[in-house]
Amino acid sequence: MHSEFNHKADETTHFLQIWIQPNVKGIEPGYEQKNFTAAEKRGKLRLVASPDGAEGSVTVHADARLYAGLLDGDERASLTLDPARKSYVHLVRGALEVNGRALGTGDAAMLENETQLTLAAGKDAEVLVFDLAA
């Protein structure tokens, strides 16, 4: 059984649940939690989850890498993409241009056959970028 709920009845909770297909079966469940400061994500994409725990990210048993970023004003971030993989961009809040296309809070973009991701024109933007197996 699994459920999530707001432990503080007098406060609003914004919850984003993401499921990624694992690439390993039959292993013991695990849990890992790390805090990544706003400074680590400000104006750039910070690797927060990966199969190998690279750059201090949490480890996931999936062929996926997850990046988080905060962009506002003139800040820009880019990521080189493997065109054989898929990239999924989810805008948690704010406004942002993804490869020249405007996104608003809650919007997402799936990128296929792309070699470059460019994030720009952020307005209090919090973004998640997933690098996924095709």
C-alpha cells in the first residue's frame, strides 16, 4: 500500500510524483535523500539523480539522469543531448523557453532526435530535465 498526504493541514503542499522504469529487478528497496541548494541549481542544470551517483547525485536503478535548474531573467542553461535518447522537460513553476518554445507552470516538452537543449527567458522558473533511454 502506498499513499501521500499533507502533514500540515494549515499549509498548501505542491507535490510532483514521478515514476521512472527501473532497469534492475529483484533488488531490495532502497531510499536516498539529498538536499540540493538553490545556489547549486541557480542558472544551470544540476545533476540530482543518476545510475552511478555521479557528481553527488542520488542513485537510481534506471537508465536515466535527472537534472534540476532555477532560471530567471537573463540566466541560460544548456545540455548536450544524445539524439539516440529522449529528453523530457517539466516546468515545475514559472515560465521558460525550451529550445525557443514557451512553457508555463506545469507544461512539459518531450525532445527526440535533438543534440542540444537550451533553456532561456526564465521567469521564476524551476525546471526538471530527464535524460531517458529511447
